[in-house]
Amino acid sequence: MVKRLKSFTAVAVMLGVIAPVAHGQTDPAALAAIYSEGRSALMTTPYAAKARIGITQGTGAKPAKSLQSFDTTVSSAGYTATNVKPPYVVGRPTTVVGTKGQVYVSIKGEPDAIRAAESATERVVYHRGSPIFLPDAALLTGATVVESAEAGTEAFESAIDTATAQRLLAYTFASEAEVDALAPKLEVERAVVRVTVDVAQRRIVTTNVRVTGVLPKEHIGEVSGLWIVGEPVDQPVILESLFSPTLLPRDPAITVPKRTISLAAWTSTVTARNQIVKARNAIEKYGKRAKTVAGMTPAAIRKIDKNVKLVAGRGTTKAGTVGYTILSNGRRYSLRVTAANGWTYTATRPFKGKFTTTCVRPGGASCGTW
């Protein structure tokens, strides 16, 4: 799936130590009880929520930052996430629907939703009781009353145990296959969950998990895909989540898209379109120099872009080729590629203006433009 969140493991934490209570504040044990009730309600009652997960990694003035946010509704049948940011494809709104172990991603401009088996990432981020947003009340430790920024609410903060914090940080660096080995080697500086509750209504207003730590430089080589410029140094990391739930009076509808396409099939359609775009760019450079494409040859285009393989008529993603047809005595041309799922994409150069694009399914039905 284009741009999936890295998965998070359960937050194993424990509620125990009671801090002194300041004048006018609710006893932290009472606040924790409200959180426990509120969490139990969210485990059984439909709700809507705004959610955010942020990760900051690296050293220097500009460390690498990523932020995932979404609005979600959760019911007995599954979940729907809207306003997913960043979207799976840049500039195109994304909706995620999860139900019965499947996830469906609808991207604006795509004719069919993408269908895939639900990943561990999606389960921990979108499901009820997601530990990155709603740690189990029975597993929190060291409750301390803290100042709340919202009028009419009170807040408490509890520590997250080191082993759980290490795993949370490990997931920001590593794949699931690497987490078990990497987690014990991470150094945790601070790990807390802050909960804001409405005492009068006995409900959760927000939860905020924040873990800070370091990936020691001697273990950087154990993380696949992590690039470090210059000499390796310790890599600081901050993981933070924010969650604001609201109970709903009834189950929201979970609507599975009528038309779906497998992730592998969709990926092949993206490849087909990318092949055409690369070929178009190379041919446009050729045409600008020659003032025509009448005498164009595949060999001439490969001198411009060695990755573009032109063939007469129709290309395929399997062969990595792009079919071409010269039109109007070299004043126009058309490009054609069939994806692995059978969809055929074309792009035709006009005399003036934008390229005309089409998509045709096997059998001749349209799959739109692109």
C-alpha cells in the first residue's frame, strides 16, 4: 500500500502510584477511574475521533519529521478513516475502510478502490482500543495530576514502561521482522501518556502518548533502509500521538466500495501510467529538437532516456515497453501500455493543448481518464 504507516505494538503500562493532590484538583485515582470507564465505553460503543501520529528522527537543525492524521468512525462492523493526511497519493484525497480483515483504500481519481488484507499497522492504528491512542487503564503506572489546557477538564499523566516504550520506538525505525531484535537496544529517555477527562460527563477528552529516546550509533547498521550521511552518530527519535474521541448514538455505516482492485493489480496500473509519462517526456525532448517525430526510432529515444523501451503499437508492463504510433505525419503521436491486470492506458498528443488520456478495461468498458 502506497505510503502505509509503520506499525505500533501494544503499549504495556501499569497504573499504581498516586501523587499528592493539589487544592481544587480531583484525586488522580478518580481521574484514572474516569479514564477506565471511558476506555471501556469506547471498546463497545461506536465513536468518532480525530487522530494524529507524529515521528521525529535524526540530528541537526532539520531532523526528519513525519505526521499522519485522520478522522475516523468506528463501529461493530469496522472503521472508516477520512481526511487521511498525507494522502496515499500526493494531492488526491484518500478514504480507508476496514472490515472483516480487509482494507479498502479509495483515492480520488482512481476508478476502483484498492483492496488488500488488513496489515498489523492498520489494526493497531484504526481498531478499537488502539494501544498507541488508548493504553489499557489497568496497565498504567505513576498517575500524577497535571494542568489541563482545556476549560472544564482535568488531566493526569502516567509513565509507560521501558520495554513497551522501546518497542514503540523500534517500530519508527524498523520493519516488523526487525523490531524484536532492535527494541532492547534502544535507549528510552522519557515515556508518558497524558489523559484529559471531563469529570462532570465522565468521558475521555484527549489522550497524548509521547516517547523520546535514542537509537545508539553502534546499532544503526541493524536497521535496513536507514541512510546516514557522514559518520554514524546516535539518532534521537520522538514518537507522539494525539486522540480525541466522541461517542456516537448509533453504529455508523461501513460501506465497502462497489468496485475494487487488488493492490498488485493497482500497482501494475501505476507502472503502466509511469511508463507512458517517461516515454512522453523523452519523445517531447526529441520532438523539440527535431521539430517532428516523423523519423523517430526507439533507438533515438533510448539515447535520451535509456529506461524507455518503445515498440510499435502496444507495450506492456510485463515487458516494460511502451507502444507508440506516429500520427498526422509526425505532428502527433499516441502511446499505449497494457497493465498486468489487463487495463490498457493511452496518451495521445494533440495539435494544441493537453494530452488526451484514456483507460479501457478488458472487454472495452472505460476505466476513466488519468
